[in-house]
Amino acid sequence: MPNGFPGGALAGRADVMDVMTFQDDAAWNREGRVPHQGTYNANPISARAGLVALKLVAETGITEAANRFAEALRNALNGVIHRQQVNWVVYGEFSVEAFDRLLRHVKEAGHLE
């Protein structure tokens, strides 16, 4: 939830996503284009919240801090699990590669100052 507002995203390769793009071709727009209806489409508050979140990710150490916190939480939970002798495990990783790629595209499009 971006700052308490509902939010959503649809992402994919350009050649896949382009089937939803309006063109200067009425026939394409009417018969060829794949429409995408969505509850959160064109919600300016959610869109702005998303850009602010991306800017925080791009310009601060928030991602690294979240990763450190998540690792500490996993370790603490695994400690409790071990002490309770429960046959469970808490695990996880974070890949910043997807964020880096998204941020690059957003910056190249001029959406982040």
C-alpha cells in the first residue's frame, strides 16, 4: 500500500507491454490493441506515491537497511524455532537487480529528478 492508498503495477518486456499501447491508428486501437482495465489505472495519488518510493530507493540506503532488518528478523525467528525444537525454518533473500533495472528505466524516462 503506497502511503495507505491502494496501488498496483503491471510490468513486462516492451514487446509484450506494447500490445496495450494506443497508437495513431484507429483500427489498431479498436481491433488490435489489448485493453487493460484495472482498479488502480491512472490513479494520480498512487502513481505519485510510487514515484516517491522509487526515489527513496534510488537515493537512500533504505533497501540495504530493509535487507539488514530482514536478515536480523530471520535469524531471531530461527533462534526461537531452534529453542522451541520446532521443525520449521525461516529463510529468504532479496535481489536488488529488479529494483536497479526499474529505477534505470524510470530515470531514463525522466520521472525522477
